[in-house]
Amino acid sequence: MSVLTRPGPVRTWAGFALDALVLFGLAPAVLSDFRLNLLGKFLCFAIVAAGIGLAWGRGGMLTLGQGVFFGIGAYIMAMHLKIADAELRGDTVPDFMQIAGIRELPAYWAPFASPLVTLLAIAFVPALVAVVLGLGVFKRRVKGAYFAILSQALAAAFAILLIGQQSTGGSNGLNRFRTFFGYDLSDPVNKRMLFFIVAAILLLVVAATRQLMNSRYGELLVAVRDQEERVRFLGYDPANVKVFAYAVAAFFAGIAGAMFVPIVGIISPADVGIVPSIAFLIGVAIGGRSTLLGPVLGAIGVAWAQTALSENFPSAWTYAQGLLFIVVVGFFPAGLAGIASLRRRRKTVSATVPAEPESPSDSDPDPTPENTEMEPAR
């Protein structure tokens, strides 16, 4: 029996080249501007799903609160865009603050007037929050269902906090963005530029995730998931291993939230609470949480199905989504990608198993000393 190995560099680069061809060539050629913008929104969800696949699929951390990190990145970007729009009009505060009677820009808004500070905050603030939370949770050896409930409660608390803040738009959130770092968002060319940016980010995220999964750290992360006590006995701290994966997933989610804002044009507490966090998880589970492309394709497929079914059957999508999640978790825990991988593995094993050698009775029906020549004794 031959040993199954990872795809070689040629196959890997060919896969990335095909993905780039689809995203940068085929999709813009066959999709309308509206559908292309919709696909850009789905790619944002896929970026979040890649991080969940690393933390949950490889690390065993059921992250039900990724909406928090998605929302942090989104609100940071939204605040910068609203400040930039206000400066174009010659105002000192955004339009919604003027309506609410706020005449001075809040202190925590002021740093995001700088594009550089905004980009750095999008990259590091979600990851930093994840590190602080992860150290507080994993150092206390909280895991399993307790960690899932805690992360979900965090998402609910974050959404409630945003609803009560008039300086972030309250329940309406932030919307009506006019520019994106100086580019007019009403221009179709600039909207396509946003799609290309998020597509490039997704390819980089997938490449980084693949590198982590195939590295020594990826093997250690799987070992922590399966035998945490043995890893601790070998001298490693499983908490630090988990925190890093949790921070990487938060980093991806923050970037995805930041790109979601100019593409969709709105961010509100409804986009960062419990329901969106569970929706992220459903796509990962359906696609296959322990594979590289399973979470990405699952997130895109679920988001597309939600949009398609909601257009024709608005009240039926929630039931279809729940039924699909139950079927996959109950009967195909490895997801759709896991089913395809299992089939390929079975075909490979069956093709490489050598045939049984013929028995002596098949090659010589009557083996007797008469048929066998013996050397004379010396």
C-alpha cells in the first residue's frame, strides 16, 4: 500500500493559477456589476471561513463569536470612511452625528481620520483582542462547549453594546459611504477594483492558511486538538498554540469586515451578532472544516444559496439552512469536501493494493519429488 502525500508544488501552483483565472478573468467577464459586487460580498465571508477552518477544523476551537472580530474591522473602516466623507463636505462630524445633535467628533473616532492608522488598526486590533481573550480563556483550560458558549455570549454583548451607542449609529449602524480612500464608490470601475482587492486578499489568506496547516505548527495544532494532555507532557503549552490560531482567525475576520463595508455599503449590529457568527460556522461545516478549500467554498456556496433562495422563497431559506446544517453535521461530519476526499482516498488505496500471489496449487497442481530436481549431496 502506498503512502498518500500532500500535493506537490506544481499541483499547488496550478490550483492557485486556476483560482486566479476564475476570480480575475472569468467572473468579471460573465457577471454583471451587481452580481460581481455580490460575489465580492461572498468572498468576504470566505475570508472569515478560512480562519474558522484553521481554528475549528485544525485546532478544535468552536468559534461562535467571529462576528465580533468581523465587526471590529468593519466599524474601524466605516468610521474612517464617514470621517473622510465629512471632510469632503467641509463638516467636522459625520452626517448622522449632526442629526443626533453631536457637534464634536468623539475622541475614539479621531485616530481613524488617518488612513495609515486605520489600516494598522484593522490589521492588529482584532488580533490583539483575540490574544487577550484567548490568554484569559485557554490559560484557564476552558474548552469545548464552554468556550463555544463564551464566544457566542461575547458576540451578543458586542451587538448590544453597539445598539446602545449613538456615536456608532445605534441599531441603524453606519452607511451611505461616498468614497474609499479617495475613490468614488458610485463609479462602477471602482466597484470592480474593490472586487479585485478582496479576491487578491482571499488568495493570500488561502496561501497563508495552507502554509500554516502544512508547517510544524499545523501538526502541533492538530496534536493539541486530539491529545492536549500529551502535548503538555512533551513540554509545549497548548494555550499558546490555541491563542495563535485564534488570533490568526481574528486577523482574517477583521480584514474581511473592513472590505465588507465599502462593498456592501453598510455595517450594523445585525451584521456582527450571534446570527452572522453562526452563519459563518454553517458554511465552514458544510464545506468541510478540516480541509483547506472546504470552508472557503462552503461559505461562498451557502451565501449564494441564501441569496438565491431568499429572492424566490423569502421565508423558506431559514428552514433550508437549518435542515442542511443538521444533515451535514449528523451524517457527514467532515463536510462535502471530506466526502470527496474519502472517495479519492478509497480509489487510490484500491488501485495500489497488490494482487495476492498465486498459491502453489495454482502454479503446480501436483508438486511431487519427481517434479523437483535435487542437487546431489557433496
